[in-house]
Amino acid sequence: MLNENIKAIRKSKGLSQAELAIKLNVVRQTISKWEQGLSVPDSDMLISLSEVLETPVGTLLGETVAEPKVDDLKAISEKREIINLQLARRKTARRKAFHWSLILLCAVIVTISAVLIELNSSYLGWNYSAPETAVAGVTLHAFEWLFIRAAPITLIGAIVGIFLTREKDKLA
């Protein structure tokens, strides 16, 4: 009874003997012997086995566990298909969000560049004797200095990202 239950539950969890053996830190042959009824796990190993298989010890020792039927496998297959479709939709939504974020980033870079060009570094003509003016001028100068160096690289990266994340034409 124990041997049949171990085998049925292992299969229902989609585990091979080797995978179960790795999780229990035993060799595959040990699992095979348990399933053939040639040996039985000790009490500590039985507890570990129940934890790995997420099954109560009583179930392992109790009545025979029926192997999944074809209808059960069909239901599982349908659920997996639904999950795969949901994951595909989520991936598509993330890709679209990232794509539009890159487009927005390009627009922001172009807008800030236009504003900086229009201002023409007007802070250079300010009177820096007042501390507030000095702080504001240095801050604007630092921003402009960093922006002018980082914007071209960021813009090129965003444009490349836009082309890499665009939706491919679907063949009819």
C-alpha cells in the first residue's frame, strides 16, 4: 500500500524518481525500491517524503491513492493552457507598456532639450552674489551639464528599445 501510494503521489506531482531522490537526498534506486515494495523509508524519511510530496503521512500509509484519470489530465491540460495564455497576455502587456515608456522618454528628452536650447544658459548672466541665486545657478548648470552628456546616449538607447519592443506584423 505504501509503495503504491508513493508512486501514485510522485507521478501526480509530476516528479520522476530521480527528481524525488534529489529532493530527499537519496539515490534514485532507493525510491525505486520503495515503490517496488522491496524496502520502506524509516520514520524520519517518511516525514521528509510527506513534506516533499505535500501529502500527510497518514495518506502515504493509508488507502490506495488512485492515479490521475484521463479526464483529470485533460482538465489539468486545459488549466495549463489557460495559464499559458494569461502569461502570454501579461508578457504582451508589459512589452507594450515598456515600448510606450520608451516613446515617452524620447519625448521628454526632446522637450527638455528644446527648453535648454531656448533658455540658452541664461543663468550664466545671473548675479551670483546672493546665495539663493548662486545655488539655483549652480544647480541649473549641473543639470544642463549632466543632461547634455547623458541625453544622447539615453535617446539612442530608447530609440533602439522602441524598435526592439515594437509589435511584429502578424502573418495572416
